[in-house]
Amino acid sequence: MKAFVSLFLCCVLVTPAGAQTPAPAPAVPGASGERTPVVSYQTGFRGAYYPASVSNVDFRDSTRIRDLIRAGNIYLSLQDAIALALENNLDLQLQRYGVGMAATDTVRALGGGTLRGVPLTANEAPAGVSGPGAPLINSAATGSTPQVNGATSFSDAQFVQQAQDNLSVTGTFPFSTGPVIPQYDPVITGQFLAQHLTTPETSTLITGTPALVANSLNGNLGYAQGFSTGTQVTAGFLNSRTDNNSSRNLINPFINSGLSVTVTQPLLRGFGKDLNRRFILIAQNSEKVSASIFRYQASITVAGVIRLYTDLVSLNEDLGVKRETLATAQRLVEDNRSKVDQGTLAPIELTRALAQVAAARQDQINADGFVRQQELILKDVLTRDSASDPVVHAARIIPTDTLKIIEPPAQPAEELVKTAFEFRPDFIAAKLQLTNAEISLKGSLNGIRPQLDIVASATNNGLAGAANPNFVSSAITSGAPNALLGYGGGLGSAIEQILRRDYPSYSIGVNLTLPLRNRTAQADLARDELQLRQTQVRERQLENQIRLEVEDALIALQRTRAAWEAAAETSKLQAQSLEIEQERFNNGLSTNFLIIQYQNFVAQARSSEVAALGNYVKARSRLDSVMGIVLRANGVSVGEALQGKISRASTPVIPPVAPSGGTPAAPPIVPPASR
């Protein structure tokens, strides 16, 4: 008995040779400052019983933002803004976890499990204040014409809220799972049972006693594994030791052992490597889908940073225009006050000039508020938790890049559309989802087949034990039982008989399950075919949408270029008109009202020029976005974006001299002649 129990415990509990006892790895942030989640699986026999190690979330901002702070201000170039977003933006961090989840689905499928799916949504950057071209900003407080009617709210929630893009083309309903996938991970089972039985007998003919008393020990081992052909293999090593008071048994106590192997091979439903590996193929494609979703998130994040940065530059330039307008209005007040004191100008003209100063001051206050709002929104996109760092939280953002005209690619629209089909990550993800839908349909198609399996089994048996001292001889059996039947020994003897195949048993057969009605499988197949057709339609819709977006972006680029050229010319002419009217006023040929009006026209024209240039820059960036090349156009490596660690060094600048009473000035708008 001791030998029997020891053998069982050794088979079940002892680690195979070469396996090491792993220790659970600590959950720590990504190595070397990387933002990519790290998932570590333990190896070895006992490693399967330790949880995977998943790195913690690191909410610290990268050191880059501190490197850019000078004198309490963040001097920020566009490239540094993009690098900060790639390192710190939380939307990108969410997608990094999506890539990790897709990898776990592949591991799950390799073990024979079903899939749990991957995230297919991405978050757009907030709209921001949208630059001086928006109606909210372009309406001057003076009420001068021309003007655009503005919104009444100066703190609209749409400026800071994010929109979400759903990149799924397969719909919200999953495809049917189809035939059951074999369990590829092998399983060892074990059973140990000690039992005492007392059974009253109706006759002594069989047991030789009116009450059969038996003590038994059962120790069994099992092994099961599935294969991609659909084959299921099960093996069992069965052992039992029985000691009873029967006088009819030849040997007592006795050990009964058996080693059996059963192979089940489907021939119709569940047959084939392609069918049974479909979840693995889908999971591997889903990893590529998840990588495309991350690339899409990186693209819209970079595009959003470019837009927000462009708007911040425009807002700063517009604030400069408002300051200049206020200074001009204040000079007019001083001139009018001097003339009123000299008695050459009516006092009402001084009042009008003072009203113009008040309105210009209100415009400057509004413009400064818009700049602060835009800085707040941009800072939220570029940091993980700016509130925890008082220096970063209090710092103002000073953009160091100016708005420039970048010529569009000299290619026909059809070539740009082909580029978009090649590089757009959402289109690549859609193609992969369509492929996964077609793979899933194979499982549904196989599910309507009958179940026809070949089942083969082979068993070797062994029996050993000592002669029963209570054995009663009969006419059939006389003499010593061991001498008659060759039994003797213990568990070792039974195993020897198994290995010698002294008592083999074989079987082979066919199992057939033939549904008389197969409505569930037929309905699943029809539903999945309909969903596949829907996926094909959505993929075509996306293709048409991409073509439309590229052509629309080209039109918008041409329109904004023409609008900027017209606005620049208008600004120049309005400035010349003001100079002429000022000269006429100095000669007594014009009125104070006309001077104020022309000042308003100049201020409006300059703001419109700033807005038009910002709109062109954003339209140019949008063309890169709809073509799927915004990352490449801005020198962004997808690998570095996934790591969240950008190798490009930051470009801090020496702070410029700040104007009196204000923050350091943003770079001035580039004159039209120099563009």
C-alpha cells in the first residue's frame, strides 16, 4: 500500500526534471521609462499556476516638459509638443493597453480558448478654442463692420470634450463560435480515493459470505490533449487495490491496473487544421488590428496637437493684434485730448475715442482669455497629471514656432487617394476585420455538418496479489491459486503485465450524430453571412469616405490658400487706407469717427489674416491626416510612439524679452512678403 500511494503522489506532485520553481514577478512600471505595458508569463510546469505579471500604470509625466520650462513658462515648439503628447497623452496610453489585450487573446487561442475581443475605439483630441477664425473670437467688441456674429457662451463644453471614433466594421454583434475548438494545452488529472464498503449478500454462492466487507484504494492518472486536426487524445493509468472477505476470490488482497489510450478523430464537423486554428488566425489578425488602432490613435493625437498648437499660435498672434489696436486707440485718445484742450476739437470726439479704447481693451481681455483657455486644453493633452506638479500647472505655454505656408504635394487627387488606401490605419484595420469575418464564417459553415467521429481505444490490463487464505477449492479449481493462474506480487507485477501486454483489449468504432432538423446551426450560418455582407458594405463605405475626405481636403486646402491670400491683401490695403485717412484727418479733411472706423477695419482685417493663415495650416495638416501620413510627415516613429519614449531631444529656447505688464510675447506673424 505504501508503494502504491508513493507512486501516485510522485506522479501528481513532483515537478518534471528541469522545471524551476518560479517566483511571481512584481508589477512595476515599464522598463527604462517606456510606457508600453509589460506582461510576463511564468514558465515551467508549476509556472502555469502563477498569475501573469502586468506592469502598473505610470502616471508621471516625462522629464521633457520640465526641460522646456524657463522663467516659469513652457517654451514649446511644435515638435516638442508632438513628443510630449506621444510620451504623456492618456488616450495613447489607453491604446497601448489595447495592444496588450490583443496579445493575450493570441495566447488564449493558442491554448484552445475562445476570443474575448479587442478595443476598436479611439479618442479624438478636444476641439479647443479653434483659433480667431471661429465666430466666437472674430467678433470685435466694438461692433464694427464687417463682423461675424459670435456665440454667447465664452466657455463652451465642446471646446474641452473629446469625440470617440468607432473603427469597427463588423458591427456590434459577434459571429457564432462554430464547432468547439480542441483544447491544445495538455491536462493531467489525478484521483485518489479510499473506500470501505459493507454489503449484505442474498446468496453465498458468489462471495462465500453473507456480508461482503471490502476496503479499497483507487489511484488514477489521466492525460488529455487536443490537436489542430480536431483529434482528441485521452490516456488513463487506472489502479485499484482491494482487500475483502470473499472466499471465492483466488487472490486477496489484489491490485488491478490498466493503461488505456483513446483517440477520437472527427471526420465532418470539427475536422481540419484551418477550421480548428481559426481562432488563432483571428487573434493574430486582431493583434494587427490593434496595432492599426494604436497607429490611428497616434495619428489623430498628433493631428490634434498640430491643430491645437496652430490655434494657440493664431490666438497669440491675434492677441498681439488686439494689443496693437488698443495702443493705437490710446494714442488717438491722447491726440484728441490734446486737441480738445487746445480748443480745436469738440469734446464729443474725445468721448468717442475713449469708447474705442474701452472696446479695444475688452477685445484684448477676451483674446487673452482665449489664449489661456487654449493653453489649458493643450496642456491637458500633453501631460498625464499636470495638477500634481505645481510648476507645470502654473506655467504658461509660449509657442516658439510661427505659422508657415507648406505647399501641398504636386500629385493628382487619384494618386493621393491611393496613398490613403495604402497608409490609412483605419482602412487597414477594416480590411483585417473583413478577413476575420470570412474566417469566422468558415466555422459557422462547418457547424451545419453532421457529427461523425472515429473512436479507437487500446487498453493493457494487469492483475496481481497474494493468494487468498480464505479461498475454498471447488471441483472447478483445486490447488494453490497462484500456481494455477500465475498471480503474485504487488503493483510492480501488475505494471510488468501491462508492459508485456499480457491482457490487451482493443476497440474501434464510429459515433454518428445526425440532427433531423438543424435550425440553430442554419440560422447561425445565415446570420453570419448577413453580417459578413454588412461588413463588406461598411468596408466599401469607408473606402468611399476616404476618397471623399482626400478630395475634400484638397478643395479645403485650395480654398483656405485663396482665403489667406485675400485676407493678407485686405489687411495690407486696410492698413494703407488707415494711413491715408489719418493723413486727411491731420489736415482737417476727415473726422474722428472715420479714423475709429478705419482702425476697427484694420484690426478686423489683421485678425482675419491670422485666422486665414491658421486655417490654411490646419487644412494642410488635415490633408496629411486623411492620407494617413501625418506621423511620417512629422517624423514620428510608430515604434517609439508605442514605447512612449521619444529619442529626439527637446529644443529649449532662451526666453525673449517680455513686453511690459505681460507674459513673454509670442513670435510675430510672418509678413506676407516673407512667406
